[in-house]
Amino acid sequence: MGSISFWMCLILTICTWHKTFGCTWMRTLPKSRSMFQVFSNNTITGHVVSREPHITFPYEEYRHVDHFKDDDKIVFISQTLNAIEKLYRSDNYDSFWDQEVVDEFMIDLHRQTLELDQCVKAIRATLPTSDKGVNKNMRYIHIASGWEGIRNVVLKHMLRLVTIILTNQ
């Protein structure tokens, strides 16, 4: 129940955030279909797993993100969510996951990446081209021996993206 309150507070915070210019992705109305949503562990697969991931989380890269400008942070979030979407589109996850829950997660994730990609196009038109490449370790996520480890790392990515968003207030 505590996590539900956290997510509700997060969504409310994001809906009232007015610091990002030129991108309506972060300034949508409450209950709007275009609000940013970060999905809990249960949304990703339908059950909680306590195993440690088999791959390492790129903490160093995320430390660099803290110093990015707001527009660069949006580009980073977009790149990371696109990498997560590409990973889950491979359909190699374990068959014991609830396919309906995974499909719902993928639909919501796809909607978010589409909206963010539109913001990124507008941002890149005004920014000098400098790709930070901080989410390069996302490509190594395919090397993991088990999808449970991957799911835990994806959840860490999403929680860290929430932190990036909240630091801009």
C-alpha cells in the first residue's frame, strides 16, 4: 500500500511540474492519458521477486545525469525507456509471467516513449547535437542469464528516472 501512495504522490508531483519548457509531456492534466507513469514491480510481471540481478546497474552513468540540463534529462529518459521497450519487445521473457500484464505494461511504455520521442525531436531542433551516451549499458542487459535479474534492473532504471524527474522541481 505504501508503494501505491508513493506512485500517486509521484504522479501528482509530475502533473504540477512547470519547469520544463517546450515539452508538454511533463505538464499534462491529472488523469490524462499522456501523463508519465512509472510502473511498479507488479506491473512489469505480476509478481514480486527478491533475487539479486545478474547484471550490474550503471550507477556511474546516472551520477552524470544529475548534472544534465532539463532538456538533456528528457533526452536521457527517452533513450532509456526506448531501450527498455526494445528489450521487452524481444519476447524472450519467461513464460510464467502473466502475458496480459506484460502486454499492458508494453502498451503504456510504448505510449510514453511515443510522447517522449516527440519532445526529444523538439528539443534536438533547439539544442546543439551532443549525445551523452550515458545509457550505453542498456545494451548489455541482453547478456543477463535470467529475465528476473533483468526485470529487477529495469525497475531500478525506472525508479532512478523518477528521481531524475523529481530533482528538477
